[in-house]
Amino acid sequence: MTTPETFEIAVPSGQVIRFLDVVTDAPGPDGPTVRYRFLAPAIARLGGSVDFDTAAADMLHLCQSYVLPLLDQSLPPSQIVISLSDRPVPFGEAAPDATQFFEAYRLEDGRCIWEAF
């Protein structure tokens, strides 16, 4: 199994992004949801260099270029959620000291389309 420390994923901002995990067993409000979680230390409130707007462009890139090729196109999810965290946080647990950004997308014509939470 690949661990987050073993590879970096290129994003438009150039920040260091590492895959953390994928969660498929927690349905979203509109049905099957896949959540791809990534480590992004540069978004940290203290000492970070990447703001939300920059990270949002990176999350769209991750959805389009990293997640879509991995999905089973015969059973696409209703929603894809991309999350960035400055440190590992167990799924579903509160971590008030962590900086976390989330974006949700739906699939349309083979593309990730942003959806407001």
C-alpha cells in the first residue's frame, strides 16, 4: 500500500500535496460520495503560504486530474469531495487546531463541476 509520504502530487500552485486516503463508506446528502483526502502543509494558519482561493484551484485540479481517472465510470458517485488538511486528521473527528479546506464536485460530461456546500 502506498503511504502519503511516498509520493507528491503536482498541483497548479506548486505546493506540496500528498495523498492521505479515500473514504467511500460515508454517503453524502445526494447519495454515494467519494472523499479524497490530501495533506497540504502549506495551508496551515501559522506559517502557511497558500490561501483558500489558491487551494481551491488546486482542489479542482486534483478532482479533474487525479480523482477522475481513478473512478469506476460505470458506477460514478453522486458527489466527489476533495479535502486538504495541513496535518493528518482522522475522518469525522474534530480538529480545531488543524487547517482544513473542502470542496464538493459533481460529475458532468466527464468533468468535475464545483458545487457549493
